[in-house]
Amino acid sequence: MAGDDMRMMLLNDEDPSGMHYSERTDEDEEAVAPPGDVAAATKSDPPTIINITYDMNLPMTHSYLGDDLEEVSGRAILEEDTCVNVLLMSMPDVILVPGQILPLKLFQHRLVSLMKHIIMQRDKIFGMVAYSAAMPVHASVGTLAEVYSYKEDADTLFETLCVKAMGRQRFRIQETWRQADGNILAKVRILPEITLPDFLEGARPDSWRKFNIAPLRAGSKARMSWSEGDGFYLQLKSTYRKYDRLASAILTSWPRWVYKQYDTNHLVAAIKKELRSWNEMINVDNLPIDPAMLSYWVTANLPLEDATRLEMLTINSAVQRLRALLAILLKCSVLRCSECRADIAGKRDVFSMSLGGPMAAYVNPGGHVHEMITVIAARNLHLVGGPSTENSWFPGYAWTILNCRGCHQHMGWKFTDVSGDRRLEPHQFWGLCRGSLVPGLSRPGNADNDDADDNDGVVYVM
């Protein structure tokens, strides 16, 4: 994990509308929630049940960019371990992950010219690399982004280009050079997704295979089924013959739990179980089925620090990535301010206002991209200014700037229902910036980790 790093927040970056409120009101000293021990509350309180009636498709459309964006067809998939030349782009505090949507609003002449050149290309891809005040040089790894819709607005004072892109594949930079127009062109290598083989294949005798799954006979009512945590099994009337992928572990010198740490089915089931313990409103049934895409989804929806998120992008195996993410999920109990370490929200306060997950990237009219996670309750914050509906990322809600009560760092926004529809739920929620948060991780053996004894003796190490 990265240490304490001072982040310089631009005034117009705190406000989704691009404006900054400098005057204080009576609401400035209002506590969003009474201070308290979030970790203790997280341990004893049950997961929060929220009846969401809001259309969760709306945030994913990024309608604040306009409804007349031109769609781009096709998708570019590059072969792994190949080298290609791509134009690079970076945004402060933005680390793109495969499968993540990236909204952009560009008005600087150089960036508009760069994006126009990318859109005119056949593949319409560019490299997104990390950059922040704590990391003055570009990271060596990044993610290819593919433009799938855009709109050019020439009616404003400055030429503006609105773009929606999707993260595709990871890459590592081999070499870079600056072009005459100031843009950076890089030779990058597409990182592979390594699929580990069946680790017990060599230990499983051929004579055991016929007992794993019985063949289905013609006209039989038996059928193959799958159960989360149990794997595949044969269902024949009321009799279940389970297929135990780890049964051959008794023929090796290593105990069963060692192999279980690297079993994809177990890792996926454990991550889904832990996400349910955070909040039951997180619909794990809609999560990606592919282990690699699931690992990217978890990476994109956890408020990880920049160094940790970059570390996830360097791992080429989905199994190793899932193990590292599960270790973080098991230890994380609270979200804290990145500056003063004040408790801001518990892990069970996290919920999804979007079908894409609890955290997503949004862009304000000033062009600054914020990665924001939604929570149903927060504390140790105070409001700055009054509510506004201008350029709201959640149509029907007004936003109000949030600062940390202890260090006055910008933390995000409070969203309040202004639709007048009493049936709309939730009536209010909070959006916290990933760059302003750090996950509070409990140490192994800590009594606050109430899930420590619920993992079948399996220990996950980052």
C-alpha cells in the first residue's frame, strides 16, 4: 500500500458543475452523520437493506454528456504478447481497468486534436496510463481504451469533444517518443492473461476419472448441475453425485487447503460471499462469469490506492489477482480519509446506484474525471455550499460538496432527491472520491476481523 501522500486538489475539480463555492453557509458545520466507531458498528450491525427504486441504468449512460453521441461499431482485440504503437493519454488520479467505462470531456486543443486523430483510425484505441501528484512520471503499465461513442460540440467558446471509451487490454510500455504535435507515441506490449492448468492433473490416476462423473445414458433423467462452492455434480432424481476437483489432493504431499487457495471456483465463490457480507444489495448474480473479467470488476469497484491498483494491472494470472483482491476484501472493514485517516464509512455502507457496480468514473464540465464510490451513510464530513442539480451525474438528484471534517480535504458529494417522487429510493446517498479514500485494513489475527474464522482454514496472501 502507498504511504501518506499529499494531494493538491484544484478548486474547480471539487464540483461536478465546474464551479467552486467559497462562501460558507449554516450547512457547512452540519455533520453528515454523528462521529463514531465505524469499525465497531461494521462488526455488529447487519448488512444494510436498501429498497432501490431508482433506474440503475441511468448512471451508466452518462446522460450529462448529451443524448446525441455518435455510436462507433466494432471492437478491437489485439493478440497477446504482440507489440503495437499507440498514442498515450493520462488523467490525474485515473487508473483505467479493463471493462471500465471512461467518460471524457476534452476542450484543450492538443487533447481534442489527439482524440480526433484516434477516432479517425480504424481501431480507435489509445493507451491510458496513470499519473498523479504523488507519481510525477507515467506508470510503466496501462490499459488500452477503445472509443465507442463521441460527440463534437462546436457551439461553445472552445471546441469540445465528449467521448465514452471502454478499457480493453493491459499493456506494458517498451519505449516512448514525443511527436512534433506534442503528443506521446509509445510502443507497448499487450500483456497476456495466463490460465493456470489443472494443478492436480498429474496426480489424478486414470482409474479415478470414471468415478468423477458418471456417463449419462440415453433417456436418463439425470442432468449436470453446478453449485457455487461445490462445483459440478450429477443430479439423478434425488441423488447427488458431486464432482470433487480436489479429491486427488490426498495422493500428494500437500494438504487439500493448499490447492484450495488456487482453485478458481473456490476463489470466485469466496469473493461473492464476501461482497454479500458488505451489502446484500450488491447483486453478485450479475457479476462477470469469466474469472479474469471478475478480477477486473472487483479491482474497478474497490477504493484501492493508486499503487495497489497498479499492482493489480501487473499481475498476469486471474487466479493470483483474485487471491490478492480476496485478501483485501477480507481485511477491509472501513473507508478512511487519505489525509487524516478519519473514519468516513463502513464497508457495509457501500451499495450500488448503478448496474455497473458501486464505483464508476464520472467527468465534470471542467474535464476532470472522478472515480466515485456510493455509500448509503457517511460520517466525519461537512457540507460546503448548497445543493445544485446542474450537470448531475444522477438525474433526479442534487449534489452538494463534501469535505472532511478533520482536514477539510475534498471527499465527494452528497446527493439528495429533488424529483418530488416519494416513491424514489434512496432519498439521499453519498459519493466518495477514490483518490480521497484509503481502505482501513485489519491485520491478520485482529479480533475486528469477524470473517477470519469463516474461510475453512485458508489464508490468502497478497
